[in-house]
Amino acid sequence: MDSFHTSVLLKEIISGLNVQKNKNYIDATIGGGGHSFEILRLGGIVLGIDCDKDAIDYVGENWKLESKRCGIPEKNLILVKGNFRDLDKIAHLNNFDKISGIIFDLGVSSHQLGAAQRGFSFQKEGPLDMRMDQDLNLTAKDFIYALTKGELYELFTKLGEESNAREFSNLIVMARGVKPIETTRDLAMIFEKIPSRRVWGINRATKIFQALRIAVNDELNAIREALPKAVNMLEDEGRILVISFHSLEDRIVKRAFLEFEEKNMGKIITKKPITPTKEELGINRRSRSAKLRIFERNI
Ligand SMILES: C[S@@+](CC[C@H](N)C(=O)[O-])C[C@H]1O[C@@H](n2cnc3c(N)ncnc32)[C@H](O)[C@@H]1O
């Protein structure tokens, strides 16, 4: 499972979820299946969703073996390729209208980042794609070409929180008029011209790639739409757990939970988000920006 994705905050997710035998749980971002398999081993029934076909295929294959190995009925895991923004519909179709808990582990999997042909990483040459869901119509390249200079500026400012957004958008508009920007490397190379490419050890292209990825996958709207659906599906004492990886997502989660509390729908369990232990940080660098927030429904 490690090669596909190493689960972040696994212990914290499992204890926060308080898994009970034969209760229904949704894993809205099943990825490599690490969180789900632990819930299944503890006797939970899981509806696993992912918009990436690779994740669904990978987990399906592994679960065949793992369920046999652990003596758990294979049917305890239902897999659906879909977007969690359609959570209510997907859950209804699978008789998961009422659930004891739901997890969202946002962002990309290590598999997506590592597979050059998926186009998420500027460290690997691949087509400028960045779609988590291979059925989406628009790729990052389409965004690079379709947006005006002003729109690129806005995108990099809002979704990349990039302070030099103007310089980046100018460079892209100049470059795309000279020769095609087809690959991740083509895009990253455009920023080579910016003198101080590395700020605090982070490559400048990082924020631009982040902004494009969020836009291509409409990530912020997806979580914004999914959380109110999730809270309405929870049984009494059922919980929503969200791991976010950057401030824009975390802000949305924090605000949604506050709103649920104001509406007397339940209580926020994590006054401050839970972050990885030193031990986890030492093993998994990708966990460094993870923040876990938990909300409990009370009916
Ligand atoms: C960080 S990984 C999840 C890893 C997983 N928890 C594990 O332990 O292996 C995030 C996954 O969420 C999926 N994803 C992101 N946004 C999604 C959305 N709106 N709907 C469905 N899946 C989504 C991605 O395709 C990716 O596979």
C-alpha cells in the first residue's frame, strides 16, 4: 500500500472516528485505502469514494486479497468512482443514507504526484494535465491557454496565495506566445527566469502548480459543497473528520464546522486542529502540513 500512498494521521483518524462493528462509514477520498482498511479491520462497513479511477482499481485489487487474509467479507467495502461533491446521491444509491462517520483526506495521493503522466509535479516531465478525475474535460494546459493575463493573476493570487502573481502571469502570457507550453517542465522552466526561484527552500513553481491543480479539480468548491451534505447524513454522535493540507481548505473546514455549531447541529471536537507527531513527521514528510479537524453531530 505504501507505494501508492502512505496514510496521514492514521491513528488519529481511527481514534477520532470511534469505529464500531457493523456501522456504516464513508471514506470520501479512499486513495490507497489505508484509512479504510483500518476501519474495515475494526469491523466497520465502508463506502469508499474517489474521483480517480486508478485509486478505485488499486484498492479493489488489494481489498480482494486483504479481505481474504483477514477473514472479512469482501462486500464490507463498496467502491464508487465519483466526486464527493455528489456525496448525497452516491450514498443514497448505495443505502448509506445514515452513517456513523465520514472522512475526507484532501488533496492528491503520492501515486498521483509520482506518476509523471498525470502531470502534477514539476519535478517530473509529463503532460500539463493535473486532473484527479481522468474524465474531466479541462486540463491544466487548457487553463494556461484559456485564461487572460488578469485571470491568471487572480488564480495565482487566490488559489496559490502567490505574492508575485503578476510577474508569473506576465511570464506565462509572454511564453505562450513564443512556443507551446505542453509539459510540466515547459511551465516550470518559464519561472527559471525569476532570480530568486527558491524562497524558504520551496520552489517558486510550487504555488503556481498548487493554484492550477486546485482550479482544474475545483477542489475548494467540492469540499464546500460536500460538508453540509455530510453533516446531514450523520447519526447521533456521528463524526466528520477532515484532513486538509493548506490554509484555503482548512479555512473552509473551520468555517463550516463553526456554522454547524451555531446551528446547534453538534460540537467541534478539535478546538485546535490535530497535527502529526514528531514521529510521523520523521517517517512521512508529506504529512508536514496536515491538519485534522473533527465535528460531532448531536441530534
Ligand atoms: C490524500 S489522498 C487520500 C489517501 C487515503 N486517505 C489513504 O489513506 O490512502 C486524496 C484522494 O482524494 C481524491 N480526491 C480528491 N478530491 C476528490 C473529490 N472531490 N472527490 C473524490 N475524490 C477526491 C484524490 O483522487 C486522491 O486519491
